[in-house]
Amino acid sequence: MLGALLTSLVSLAALLTTASGAQADTTVCEPFGSTTIQGRYVVQNNRWGTSATQCIAVTDSGFRITQADGSVPTNGAPKSYPSVYNGCHYTNCSPGTNLPAQLGTISSAPTSTSYSYVNDAAYDAAYDIWLDPTPRTDGVNRTEIMIWFNRVGSVQPVGSPVGTATVAGREWQVWSGNNGSNDVLSFVAPSAISSWSFDVMDFARQAISRGLAQNSWYLTSIQAGFEPWQNGTGLALTSFSSTVNKGSSGDPGGPGGSAACKVAYATNVWQGGFTADVTVTNTGSSPVNGWKLTFTLPSGQQITSAWNANVSPSSGAVTASNIGYNEQITAGGQASFGFQGTYSGAFAKPSGFSLNGTACTTA
């Protein structure tokens, strides 16, 4: 009898040891409750648009929504934004983050994320990038960039559609507006994206080229999650990574200082058509390794072909980026490219150019 009891106690102890060694999910149901994962990211429940219960189960790699009661009209704001982030959100900063960081000091901000979707809900899968003129860690930032990986139901971004753009190698429908407290620039995928790796700075430069940020502004937070309007149980963010690299690579000028680039824009115009030869001069003291020149074509103009650069989209806010053999512009050196296009109405030249987010002078 005693031997059997001792054997049972040993077995129970082994079972408890195994159970305690396993990593159980952390459940968060408090409206603004949060926890940390991997010692570097914050996961937040962030239920603000309803009094109904929402719970998330936080794993070591992300979270899933386990309860999503209540609903709100799809023609208004969502009921919550459960998400994981690197940076600062209402004074809650992720461990070891180097955000806020001035855009002009960031050489790259590589990130990767993956989602798991459901269909019996109304929601978007949104990746948020927050920008502000100051290095603020509290309150609402001036500009919000949203990347919609997916949307289900009759939901749409803030504002109205303003065209399309190719950013980070993908085509997007672009929306622009203001929600009453900040500007919102949204990039909506034409079909669902379940996982993707990209550079956050590609989207930050889009905001700069559209006048919604400046190179002297700060990147304060990088977030990925869901905005549910109705239901949402089962939605999951299965992985997230975010790194912000600081340095001068690809940054031709200091934030707030004089421009370190100059652009010459020569045209040949005929009735209904034109060519443009663009020369970019690096007037700084360091080489530019990998370049993107952004500018906005006047209304009625459309690019039909280009050479010595990848140029997209064909109208509106345009980005011209290097190709393999001309990716470096040495200090004092130049890079040239050109394109042909059509126009209607009176012909005009672009009013300004930015090289990797820094405004250039014009020759």
C-alpha cells in the first residue's frame, strides 16, 4: 500500500513538473490590458469602441481573439484594435525599443508578420505605422499609415480613394482622409495577404511624398492586428517581427538641414505628349546606396514608358527607384533616368522632388 502510494506521488509530481514547464497562453480580457512577448513586443487588447467583452489569448509569437462580443455599425469606427507593437502607445513602450526615432536617421525598418483569418465577421487586418512631428510617447500622433492586409464585410478606410500606388513591390488602392484627430493614409490590398515581409520606410516615404509627414518627423510605433466591427473570434496574428535600423545609408541629407540633393528635370513637349530626362545629383558628402526619387505628376499626365529606373505608378504620386547597375550615387555624383508620357490640358512640371525622403533643390 505504501509503495503504491509513493509511486502515485512520484507520478503526480512528474505530471505537475511537465505541466508547469509548458508555456500556457496568457489571456487578456481587460479593455486596455497588455502583456509582453519575446522580451521586446507589447500585445494589447485595446477594446475601446464597445463595452462588450473581448478577450485575447497571447502566445509567444502573437495572439488570437478568443471572445469578441458586441458589434458596431460598419459605417463608423471599429470596436477595437487588438494588436502587437514595437514602440510606444499611450506611454506604454515596448521593452528595449529605439522608437521614437527621427525618420531621417532610419536607414531601414524591416518587418514581417502573418495572419490567420475567419469569414464570419466584419473586420480588417491592419498594420499601423504612426508618425508625429515630435518624439511623443503618449496620445494621438499626427499621421497614421494603415496597410490593410485583408478586409471582410462592408468596411472601408477613413476618407476616400485617391488612386493606386506600387509600394514595396505590391499594388495598392490608396485612401486618404482624417478621422477628426489625425490624418490617415491607407493602402488596401486588392486580395488578402496572409504573410509578408517588407520595409516600413517604403510606406513612410509615401507619406512624406504626399505631404503627410516630413523627414524631420518621428516614427513612434509599428503595430499589427485587427479592427473588428462585428464578431472577430478566431482571428489570429501568428507572427510579428520589427527592427528599426538607424544610420545614413540611403539618407542623402540630415533632418531639418539643407537639402543634399539636386534635381534637373528637362522636358521635350509636343501636343498631347512629352519626354522627361531627370538627373539627380548627390550634393552630400556620403554616397547614397539605393535611391528612390518621389514626385507628383501634375493632373492629366500619365507615364507610358521609362528607362534607367523603375517608375510607378503611371500617374499621381510617383516613385522612381534605382535598378541594379545604378543603385549608388557617389558624393558629388549623378544618376539619370527618363520617361515618356501623355498629358491633357496645359503642360506643367512637378513642383518638388524628394530623394529617400529628403527634399531636393531643383536646377
